[in-house]
Amino acid sequence: MRLSMAQMSMVGDMDRNFNKTLQFMDLADEHKADLLFYPEVQLTPFFPQFAKRDVGGALNKVPDEFAISLNDKRIGDMCARCKKYGFYAMPNFYVRNNGKHYNMSLWLTPKGKVKGKAKMVHIANPRGFFEKDYYAPSEEGFCVFDIPEHDAKVGVVNGFDRHMPESIRSCAAMGADLVVIPAGNVSTEPLHMYETELIAQAYQNAVFVAMCNRVGREGDAEFVGGSIVIDPNGKIIVKADASQQFVVCNIEIADAKKAKERRPYLALRRPEIYR
């Protein structure tokens, strides 16, 4: 299976960000990708770095102006490209739905349909990531989607969720072979620790883990790229630098299934005694 990531920078103009989103879809077609995914909230500047009381002055917009609905034309345009090119895509948007706002990934299929929605589950609120000011937590929990052409199951863990071991573990328990993570990592974070964290979770859960990050400076935040793919044995397959780029690699889904057979950790769990 051919996996691709759009490690991209964003500006304050949502239309410009969307045009770049489509350009990455064109690149995915040129490279014959089966799946393309993106960083966190790819249509907007990273407004959660500002507390809600400050964001208007910092970005000259109120937060609601960054939210889109599920019937937004831009989603339809992405679906049309998925159908034209014959691949799956997973964009991540700031979505307004049923009176709430979410950090949400969408599962777009080669038939040009939105076949799934996955919302952020754990909402962080440290300085520089005031996400509780903007995001409602998921009501449904984690999601896993099918790519039947490759006998693959793909889980999604949005942003901060990756720091909770239950997140990737939940996707693995639902049968995921690959877990993708739209992210927004900045230079002030312990990046080596974050990489080690993903390596350990890929190994423990016998899944491929792929994380796609933003790049560029936005306000006080410097997004560092470093998008990465790790195999089910904890080996790094590919890692990007800090520049905007299209990242693509081949993964063998069968390797995840073999790793689960060699290390049947999930079957040995005893959730009834966990606290």
C-alpha cells in the first residue's frame, strides 16, 4: 500500500490553504498513492495557540469564521478529486456540527463519498494549545476505517490524543493495521520524546504509525515538520525535515498482521482489572 502525507504550511487565508490542499491531492495522484492525509486543522492558521479571549486581536477573525460545516463545498471538491484519482484521503478540519465545534478528520473514499468522521477525544489546554476553548470532545470515541483493496484497516488519532496510550491501543483493538495522526508539533516541545512515544506504541500494538505535521512559523509557534512513518516493529521507515513537502512511502500491511501473530499482546490484556 502506498501511503502519502501533505506536510504543509498554512496562512490566514482559508482559500489559499484549500488550494494547497488540492495541489497535494494532485501530487498524490502523480505518485500513485492509495491514501493521503494531512496535518491538524489544515484550512486555518493554528488559532488554538491563542486563548479564545485573545484570538480575535491576534488573527483579526473570530474563531467561528474558521469553522466549516459538513456540507461545505470544499469537502465536496475533495471528494470529487478522490473519485477522479481513485484514492482515499483523510483531511482534518475545524468543523461546526450540531451546535458544537470539533477537531475532526474525515474519511473520503475513491467513490467520492464521506464515509466516516473521527473527532478528537482528549482535549488539551496547556499554554499555546488552548484547545478546550475551541473543541468539544468526541462523543463516539475512536474510529477505524477500511481499505478493502489492500485488506487494511486504518485508525485515526487526532493531535493530542496520541499522548494517551489508550488511543492507539483502542484503534489496534478494533483491528487497525495502520494508525494515522494529523499533528501540530512545535519546536518548544520534547520532540525526541514524542518520537520515542510513537515508536513504543507502534511496537506494543503491532501497527504502522504515521504522523503528519504542520511546518512554518505562525505567531509564537514554530511548527517543525518531522512527519514520520514507523513500522510495526518500531523501525522508522521515513522521516521528513522541517520544510514543506510531499511525503510518500510503501508499507506492507501484511507486516502488521504478522507482528500481531508474533506478539499477541492485545490478546493478553486484562481490562477488567485496569484502573
